Amino acid sequence: MVEEDTVVQLAGNGVTLWNTGKRSCENIEVVDRNGYSTVATSLSKGLIACTEYGLQPKCHIFDANKRGAPIHSFQLNTTLKCLGMSFSRDGCYLVIIGGVPDFKISIYSLENSVMLNMPETKLPCNYKSFVEVQMNPKSKDEFAILADQALYFYTLKPAFQQVEQNNEDEEGPQYVLEDAFRLEMVQFLPDDVPVSEDNPPDGPIFFTSFKWDNYNRVHLCSNTEQILQITSRQPHVEQTLDLQAVPMTTCLTQSHLIVATEDGMINWYNVDIPYGDPNSDQSLTLKDEIQFEY
């Protein structure tokens, strides 16, 4: 979604914006190439990012409120189409996962209209295992990459890069330090998932989807009948919510965790929002109480 009543969909050579309130649609046509392969949206800032098919693809970022021409266009750090993208909540950063054969992780700064200067970092898993990437809504300096066999948490850190500088008055190469960034990564693995002896999964554990909340936690779905609340700080299972079936995906509201399960049910579970110092390390409490079910 890019607005409260507008859904974005890749469609043919362009992107379609479906307005559910007006029951109408509008198309964003491809700028240069045969079509778009990946799309990401920023609901808070009304931004739409689209990446092209083909060799040396570009990314075009549109303002959904103004429509018209892209407000940003830039070359991707990949040879072919990208695998996934995600905006930071404040709309300052766009994290991009490159595709074959590079699989580079890059971050574009919308404020400065440049790619962040950082060492080459590649997708930590096989590209066939990649599921999705999401920025942490609490911080523009953190994002997570989900693969079917691992959940990777990345934190953007300030750094310096040594750059050679030509100076005709000096003999030999001269070097200066320029501002840059680096990525630190920690991971959560299936071996860390608690498994009930009474109801073990069929086969090895694998992950299927995840959602961030506003407290630096992730709600993770796997092929076990439970929701895992994972903290991104020294990743571990902080809380579990037992279910009647394997979860497919989740959605978080102000008072409920909505869970869709593979048996065709959608359940609204109550959650308790923490109170106190907003700068302290707080977390939601998942309650085994179903308020609604369909």
C-alpha cells in the first residue's frame, strides 16, 4: 500500500494503483525499458520504487501524491533485476537486494540522491532461499533479510574509507579518510526455535514470513504451529504464541496480532502495548486470547 486506500501492483509493463475508495485504477508506465520487475512502497511518505528488467537496470522512485515523472532515477548495483527492496519508515533510505550474478546489498539515500559508500556486501544466503527484506520501522539504520533457513539482522554503522588523492607537490600516493558506512550482521537460525515434543513439525524447520513491530522485534512464521517473537538485539526467541495450525503470515494493529493459518482461518489475538519510557527496551506481550476469528 502507498496510501490508506491505494494498493500498488506490478501489472504488465508498468505499475497499477488501485484506489479502493473511488473504485478506480491508474497506471504508471515504464520509463525506459520493457517493464518493471520489483516494486516497494512507503506508506508514510507516499513513495513508490520500481526497478527495471534487463541488463544494467535502473530504479525509478515516484511520488504517489504527485504522480508524473520520477523524483529519483539511478543505476542499480547489479547486472540483472533486483530481488527485493524496502523503504525506511522516514523515507530516507531504500535498501536494495541485487540479483544474478552479483547479489549485492546496497542502500540508496533519498536525501542526498546517492548510494551509501560502504564495502561490498552480498546476500548471505543462496538467492533461491531468499524470501524478503524489510527495514525496521523503529530505525532507518536496521533491516532484516529472511531466507528459508535463517533470519539475518543488519545494522548500518558509521565508518571511514581510505581514498587515494593525487597531489603533484607530494611524492608517492597520498591518502585521505572519507566518511562511509559499514554493515554488521547477526543471525537467527532454525536450531534456535523451541519445538514441542508433543507437536513437532513435519521435517526440518524453515521460515516463511516475518513482520517488524515498533519495538525492534520481529514476528516470525515457520512451519511450526507458533508465532515467534524475536528480538534483533542478540537474536533469540523472546516469546512464543501457540496456534492451532501452521501460520502463513501476520499483520499487526494497535491492539491485535492478526494471524492467517494454513487451515484457512484468520484469528485476531490480543496484545498488550508496553507503557513507560519510550527510549527503554520494551516489547509487546502476545496473549493467547482470540477476540475474533473467521
